[in-house]
Amino acid sequence: MKKHNFYAGPSILPQYTIEKTLEGIQNFAETGLSVLEISHRSKEFVAVMEEAQRLFKELLDIPDGYSVLFLQGGASTQFAMVPYNLLNTKAAYLDTGAWSSKAIKEAKGFGETAVVASSKEQGYNYIPKDYQIPEDADYFHITTNNTIAGTEIKEDIDSPVPLVADMSSDIFSRPIDVSKYALIYGGAQKNLGPAGTTFVIIKDDILGKVNRHIPTMLNYQTHIDKGSMFNTPPVLAVFSALQTLKWLKNNGSVAAAQKRNIEKANLLYDEIDRNKLFKAAVPNPEDRSLMNITFVMNDDYKQHEQDFLDYAAQQGIVGIKGHRSVGGFRASTYNALPKESVEVLVKAMQDFEKRVS
């Protein structure tokens, strides 16, 4: 039975990425060696790193004066690395979910941290709109997509101070104006590749403005100077990420991915809103994520939640159980998820409605 993979991360990858990664594991760049065992200093792997950085810049139309880094430690390490490098006197944060909350906690260890707004009191089921960004902040941090709550900031906001964004779960899902950001980071394991590497897009001239000593490995300048090759990079994760970048370019690039993502999300949200068994976890359509679609059983049908999960599994649908902290359901519709999988989920919802009505 074909599986329809809605896991939130690690998540579905393009078949192209999987196949090309397997080829690289078996015989990398016709060297007769595996990408798992070849030197990261070899000309063959250096070419991989350079091409991945070049495609990153091409697909996102990154202006001059920015560097693309492939690091390790996940986005969670960036929660500390950002303030380590950028917070001199004060930082500002928008609290829209569990991950922004974790980033705020880390920043507080480095200096004054102002939370300009929060949606915590309503379970993070909306994006705050009316807030002021303090103009004396060293930077303003946002999390563009919230995998647990299912909310998303879908536009590039204007900030009077350097804008920093965690885009772990929606990078490459829509075109972005990188010039509006000072730093963008994220874990690879959603829209880019397997877990193991972390991407950072950084404006070079924002560095060197803090007074503290920064440990070598936590200093962005270290990795800019060495092209992400200061120490041994996560070679397999970077190689796989490159395959996804090639796949994305071959399939119409980011604008085409955005169109497909809107079609998939609309298809599923329309069914959630129509079906009497379910309701969206995010009430305001403009705040609803295109990447992580969260929904619950209506109160009259709560007792059927596990029954629906079991029924979906029988249809080959995996990964739709909601995050353990909120329950319900979550369908992650990343770039690599085909529309067919959403159609299978919608049909399962319709068929299950008939069963319990």
C-alpha cells in the first residue's frame, strides 16, 4: 500500500532526493567511494557545498552581501547563537508558539529581552498583529511558521531594526524578500533535507557589534570565513539538501511550489470547514499555516478521534496525529507532499463522516 506521509519533521522528501542520495552513498561523483566516507576537503565534496550555497542564493534571489551557511545543532542551537552574536543591549521577540518561546528563553540569558506580543493565552492559535517593535532593539526575532499550533506569518514584515526569522518549517514554500531580513535560519528536516544540518542566511555586515567574547564554533564569522568548512560539516545532510534544491529548481522553483502549496492547503481547509466531524484549530483563515494544518474533532465526535486515526492508517495515511502537547490532528503539507496525498486524506475524512453519521 502506498504511504501518504504527513509527518511534521523529519518529513517527506522528494523521491528524487532519496534516489540521488542513495546513488551518492553507493558511488559519489564517480569516485568509487561513498559520500559517507570521502574527505570533506576533496574537490568533489567542496563542489557539493559550493553548489548548494549557490542554488540557495539563486532560488531565494538572495542579494549580494549575504552568506549561506550549513551548520549543525539544529534550529535549537540557533536560539542561543543568534543572541550570542547579535544581542548587545536589547532584543525583541514575537511569541507565537513553542519554538519562539524556547528562543526567548535562550535570549534572556544574554541580555534584556522584550516580548512585544504573545498569543500564548489562546494556545497560540493566532498571529498577534498590533504590536510595536522597539527601535532601540539590536534585532527583532520572529518564527514565521509554527508547526505545533499551525499558524504562519505569510508576508515579509517591515522592521525598523534588523529582522531575524526562524524559517525551519516554511523555507522555500513561498518567495521571500531576503533583503528585509538580517538573518534567517532553520533546521533542514522539513522542506530541505534529512535532519543533520542547519541553514543560516546572514547579512555579513550585522556581525562584530557585540562586546562579549564568542566561542569559535558559535561565531558566525568563523563559518563565513571558512565557507561552512571550518570543521567537518554534515556531509550527507548537505549532499541530500543539494538534491532537494535541484529538484525544486527543476519543478518550477519557489513560485511554483507556493502555488502547489496553496492548492493543497485550500483543499484540506475547505474539507475541515465543511465536514461536521472536524474543526480547524486556527479560527482565522489568514493566520492558518500552509505547511502544518491543525484540526480537531468537534465536541460531539471527540470519542471518534482514535477511530479516525486508525481508519486513516488503513488508507495508508501516516503522521497526522497532533503534537503531544495539543492533541487533535496535524497534516504537514510540505513541498514534497503531492496533492494526491491530500486528496486521499480528504476522501478518508468524507468516508469517515458517512460511517459515524
